[in-house]
Amino acid sequence: MTNPSLLASVTVPEEVVAAWRADFPILHRTVYGKPLVYLDNAATTQKPRVVIETLQHFYSELNSNVHRGVYYLSEQATELYEDARRTVQRFIGAASPQEIVFVRGTTEAINLVAHCMARTRLRAGLEILLTQMEHHSNIVPWQLAAEQTGARLRVIPITASGELKLDHEDELFTERTALLAVVHVSNSLGTINPVRELIGKAHEYGIPVLVDGAQAVAHLPVNIQELDCDFYAFSGHKVYGPTGIGVLYAKRYWLEEFPPYQGGGDMIRSVTFERTLYNEVPYKFEAGTPNIAGAIGLKAALEYVQSLGLERIAAHEQQLLAYATEQLESIPGVRIIGTARHKASIVSFTVEGIHPHDLGTIADREGIAIRVGHHCTQPVMDFFGIPATARASFALYNTPEEIDRLVAAVQKAIELFRG
Ligand code: 7TS
């Protein structure tokens, strides 16, 4: 977990960040004649050269299907694909590679769990406990599961600073609670939730916990065995890897209990029209040809992050967060949405009298990419009584100079709109 006192003691020198930046080809391009300032890392991160080259190498030299061929290329591809699974296992500190299921991304990982929970555990009279700061992809799959089974959703509220309101914790967990599904780091508020404590508490009541780690794994060290969660979901593309590949971690126990999510090739041991025997875990959950290149690209991305060191990345991003917060807050009319004590490098804000979309467009013309909208967290927007925010989210390659350019763009927007 992020330890603020530890982070404060680490400073990443400018030249180190400059070397990190040099690993990302896209950062050298211009937009509207201005150097690109990419501050939409919560949506997706840019890719280091090593990931791009890994994909190119796979398709140029090794392309073939996995788990099927007896020939050289297929054996190589299978070895790399399974090696990627072991890399993921080590990266998140899982007990076994069999607990790592490759999926399309966080969204598919959560849908898989919701679907299987609906088939095995959920029923009328039971509750699925969520929080008000969930991404839509950790809400809608549970609504679908609830519709199907008669279970109900229950929501942990948030406070004005964007933290979970846990003062009536004992009322939250009851014998009716079938599962807690909680976001590790909020994508619209930046809040780092106390997931370890929540998991401990839920487990006291025998309640399984799913953690949506989409915004966590690139920004803080995550250790699954320390957390002891039942499920953990994340997307490769938010941790410098390719799109279309993601991870569902699940305790082996659950993968054994759950029925398959999809049927098809690779997930079976034998098929007759009368009866199909399923493959062992995790293959039972990987029907059809997987995203082989994606998994191998993800392995390259995770190794890249590890080579830089997540502690150093986190320390650098915390400094960017502090600087951006201070600079933006000092502009009259700017309101930061999400002021939790523990935050990852995400700053959501509004500017009085300017719609976030106009702000986004003005920033864009300056070559600055920020996200504007509800960020797929409409319940968060409803809580704050706003339709949208502008959001800057930082990654390992961002710099204080880029924050200065964002601040200048916000000031320019204010001048334009207020005359
Ligand atoms: N959960 C959280 C917390 C997220 O931030 C996102 C994507 C998802 C789940 C879904 O991930 P996917 O890879 O399956 O799409 N968040 C964002 C965002 O903040 N802006 O664009 C996508």
C-alpha cells in the first residue's frame, strides 16, 4: 500500500523523469503545432517503446495460436502467453498463476464475476453492497445480476471530500450481504479507499469482496495476498499495456465453484452432445482464442513498470498531484472535486461559469488532453450536484511544466469566458 511518509522521502530527479519520457514515442508528437501534454492517463496510458516493440516482434516473428499446436511457433507463443500469466501473478502478489484469468479488461472481469455470482449465489433477499463512487462498470453488471436473481443493490454513501462514509459500518454488513464490490482508487475523485480494512471487516461476516483495481495497479503497489480480496480486476491499457487485455484475479476456490462464463474452444476437456467436461482453471474461463499478443504486451508493460519501481513512480505522481492541486486551487473560481486524505494522481475540478466541455476544448487547442464529462461515474456527479468535471490524471511521464501549461489553459479559458 502507499505509505505517504515513505513517498515523502523519495524524490525522482528531473533527469530521471526525462529518461522515462524518452521511452514513450507518442510524447514527442505535437498537436495543433504544440507539444502534446497528455493528462488523460486515467482513461488510458501511453505505451512505452518496449511494449510497442514486443507487439511488433510477436506479430513479425512468433504469431500462432496457443495451446493447440505441436509446432515450434505455437509452442513459443504458448510459453510466452503462460509466462505473461506468471508475470501478472508476481506483479500483484497472487498465490498461483491459476488464479489469473485473462479477460478483455476490468469491465469484462466484473461482468464475469457478476454473471457467475448470479448463477451460484445471488437470490431474492440478498444484497450486493457497492459504493457511491463506483465506475458504471462496477454498477451495471450488478444491476443486471440483481434483475436476474431478485437480489438488491445497497450503496455505501460518500462524504463531501469524496471518501467512503463508513460511520455506520456495522449496519452495512449483514447476513443478507452476498458480496461487497468496491473501487480501489476512484477514477473521478482520485480517492484511495481503505480496501484492506474493508476486506477484513467483510470477511469477519463471511462476505466475499471484489476490488475494482483499474485505477490502482499503475499507481500504487498492490499485493493480493496482503489484501486477501476474493476478486481483483484491472485493465492492461491503464498500466502502459495494450488495449483489449485485462486481468481477473480470483481465489482458486471461486474459480472452482463458478460455472464457465462463456463456452467454446480451449475451455473444455471433452465434448459430446450429451455432456461436456470443462478444462481446469483458469482455462475454464478463457473460451476461444485469447488476446495472445495483448497478454505478451502486458507482460512487457508490467516488467517495464517494475524496472522503474512503483514506489518511485508513486512518489513522482504524488508530487505532481500536490503541485497540480495547489496551482489549480489558487485560481479563483476553481473547485476541486475530491479532496480525500489519500488520493492517487487524479484531479477533478470545475471552473465557475465555464462548462467543462468548453474548458476541454480550449485545453485541446493548446495541445493538452484532459478528460471532461461524468467519467462513467454519474452517481458521483449527482452527489456533488454537477453534470461533469474536467479531470487531469497523471502518469509516470508527466512533469510540473505540463501542469503549468494546463494552469495557463485554464486561465486563458477564464479570460475568454469572463472577458
Ligand atoms: N473501473 C474504473 C475505476 C475505471 O476507471 C474504469 C475505466 C473501468 C473500471 C473500466 O475499465 P475498462 O478498461 O474495462 O474500460 N475508466 C475510464 C476513465 O476514467 N476514463 O475512461 C475510462
